[in-house]
Amino acid sequence: MRYLVLLLVITTIFSNLNAQEVASEEAAVAAAIKTLFDGMRSADSATVATLLHPDIRMQSVGYDKDGKPYIQQGSSQRWLQSIASYPAGTLDERLYSLVIEVDLPLATAWTDYSFFLNGELSHCGTNAFQMVKLADGWKIHQVTDTRRKTACITETMALADSVHAFVDAWHVAAAEADEDTFFGSMAPDGIYLGTDASERWLRDTFHVWAQFAFDRESAWSFKPYDRQLYFSDNNKYVWWEEMLETWMGPCRGSGVAHYENGQWKIKHYNLAVTIDNDKIEGFIELTKE
């Protein structure tokens, strides 16, 4: 028994040390990426060059006008020359999330970004970095990006504002019986919990069940207020609580959404009727009937 306890203690110590090491390396990867874009912003191509692996590959992926996927090869030398040719502040790539995975000496980083040229929004998308740790630190071995002109995050539409607008539009879609917007705002594996104890719906099952409501001029009309938002560290997930004016009286809703492919998708929503504490005994008796 004594040896078992000792083994458990040793395992816990090494596990904690490993977690600390991973966290430290994640912070180092994040710092390297920040330095990269700070260098681009300040037209410091020399600093940017120190972060690039000698065999770096740069690519952009997307769809052409016919909807066919393409891969476009880039050049690190041309990119560095471009950085050096512009005045400081001209090139400004702003990151809105950063997801990092580390398995030494390899790391990957996934970032949502918006790119500004002379202060004007040019495009946005996602960067996928592959990095390796060498003797002198983390180096970018490959970066692939997507580029689009729509659904871009900017400071004039902060992340919280985008969530409020998204959830408000979702509620309006129900009030206007806009089923495409309402159910299209939910992830395929999204779950909706209704006020009835039996109401636990996956999105597509919910869509079938609620068809009778969306065949009307208004499926239901819930007016949200007093919403509170909470974001994950990488800003890829948001969860919220809100009050709702409904035909049932005040209700409370809570939800979880995931930011994917430039848009929010609802993963979980829970609708609950609120009951004053001084009326709960009468409610209990009512449910017994």
C-alpha cells in the first residue's frame, strides 16, 4: 500500500510538471506569433525573418468563382520584401482567437484574423500555423490561410456585439417564422431544451417537431433582455444567460455557441420558466395533479 501511494504521488508530480511545461511552451508559441504580427505591423522584416524556418511553406486555400477548391503557393521572400516596402502601420493583421496544441518539438496554432491595409478592412479568415522548436526557439515551418470578404470581425463590431446581434437575430427568426435562419443558426448536433420535461431536441428533430409553429406567421415571440456573456480563453466558445419576455411570463434562457467558419453556431440552448419562491409550494401541488 505504501508503494502504491508513493507511485501515485510521483505520477501526480510528473503530471503537474508536464502540464506546466506544456503551458510554458504554449505561451512561447503565442509570444512568437504575436512577435511575428507586431513585426509586420512595424515594417520590421528582419524580426519577422528570425521567426521563419529556412524551409517554410506559405499557402492560401479557398474556392474559385466556380466553387472549386484551390491551393495557392506563397513566397516567404516576397512576403518579407512586402513588409519592408510599406510604411509602419500600413499592414495590420489582428487576431481574434488563438488555439494552440503542443507535442514537443511540434506545435500547431489556429487563429481567426482580420487584415487591415492602411486602416481599411481588406479581408479576413483563419491562419493555420505549424511550428517546430529549434535550439534558438520556435520557428514557423508552415502557414496556411483562408481569405474571405464577409463575416469579418472588426473593432467596430466587437466580439460581444457580434454575439448579441447573432442571438437577437435568432430570436427574431422565431418571431417571424424564418425557419432557415432559426435552424441554420444551430449546429447540426445542437440541442434545444424546452420548458416541458420531455423536450430535449436535437436540431433536426426539433425542426421536424416545430414545423407546425413555423408554418404560422410567427412560431413564437420571445423578447430577450439582461443578457450576460462569457467567453472561453480562445474566444471560440461563448455561453450566456438571458431573461425573456414570453407568453408564459418571464423565462430564463441559457445557451452555448461555437465560432466556426466565420460564424457562430448554437450548440446548446435551455429555456426555463421562472417561478417565484413564495409560489413554489402551489406549483408543486399543481404538478402533482
